Amino acid sequence: MCEYFSCVITRDLKVLWDANDSSHEKVIKDNKLKDDKLINRDFVRLEMTPGKCGFFTQAEKDWKYKVDEEGTLPLWYRKNKDKIKKLVWKECQTSFKPYKGNLKAAGKFLLELPKIKWRDFHGKIDASWHVSFGVNISAARAAAGAAAWDAAWDAAGDAAWDAAGDAAGDAAGDAAWDAAGDAARDAAWAAAWAAAWDAAGDAARDAALFARCLLVKDKIAKKHFEHAKKRMAVWKAGYGLRCDVNGKLYVYAVKKQAKKDVGG
């Protein structure tokens, strides 16, 4: 994962950063800092990078603090290193604000992923789904793909994905969007692999989409969020989703195991 929060600390202990760019060099240029010496330099480049849970817990212990050119740190930095770390963490927390209201929901969703009963077909088949059956999951998945072959696959899914990405906006948003998607993809893949086999990739894709839409829920059209939610509902019911065609979900199941009841 790329660095989330890049900043520089100056000799007078000011933390400088840019919400729209994670580049140290842009911060240096915009603040007209002279980068012409290494020993006893007037500023130090710093970074805060989240672990897998960092965005969702917002706990300092889940973040990695990194100092550039650590072997040549000036005396003023070494004398104030503990204070500087606190100042940087405070500014990093400021960068969470545009997404703070949605981080908890995204984090809760990530914790739910390992608990999903993947591919056990325990839920009712929704009347709005186009369902294809097969003697096993591979055959069912192939049948769903064939049923949708002549149409524009994933039109609504792609639209939701693009909308979520656009809504992320600035550099901090891009990094948060990536973190949510990557964490959900990894968790879903690990949880679904044993039960879903070749369906794990589909599950991971839709988990990543829903996590990212959760993160920017208040910045995207309701239709995009609802579509991502409906995609994830297929997996939570124990079925597989191959694609969508104009918003209609092409679902697959093993016939002898699937519920016969049809729900609305």
C-alpha cells in the first residue's frame, strides 16, 4: 500500500502537509523550503502508513510512523522526537475527518466477512435475480456467465465502482478508498476460498466494491450504493454472483442445494 499521510516537520515544529497530494516534494515546493543540506537540515520528511485495520480503528498502534534519512537526523529533531510524533499523529487524525462518519461502518463490514456462510445457499432466492443452476459451483458459474454473455456485463457494478472512486477525491480519500477495498478483498478471498473455490475472486471483488461504497456513502448517488449492497446480499445469502446486466444480477447456485422458496 502506498503511504497515506506524508508530511514534513520544520525546525520550529510545524507539520506541513497537503490534503490533495501525498508527495513530500510538493509540500516542500509549495512551502518554499530549501532542500540543500542533509546534516542539520531545516526539515525532516515523515510518513504515517496504516496497517490493515488502521483506517477503521484509527488507533495509533495500528499505524506505522516512518522517518526519512533516519541515520542523519538533526539534533533539533532528536531532542523533540516524542513531541513531533504526537504532532504528526494529531495532523494525521485531521485527515480522517471527511470519512470519519463512515469508517466505523466499513470496519464493521470487514469484521463480518469471515462470518459469512459462503456458498451454502442458505438464503431465499430473490425474485429479482436471474439464477443459473449447475451440478457444481463451476458449472453453475459458467452457466450464469453464458446467460449474460450477449449483454453488457457489470454495467451497474462498473458505474458504482467509478462513482465511489470519483467521490474519494483527494489524496487522503484515494488512500482510504484503496485501504478499504484492499482489506475487504483480502478478507473475502480468505473467507470464501475454502467454500467457494473459483468463486472467491467474484466474492472478493464485490466485497471490495461494497467496502469502498460504504466509505463514501454520503458522496455517491444512492443508486450506486444500493447496487453495491444488493451485490453483497447475494453472497451473504450463500449464493454466487457472476455479473450484472443493466443492474439485473446474474446469480449462480448448485441446484440440489439451493432454496426453492423465492423471496422478494
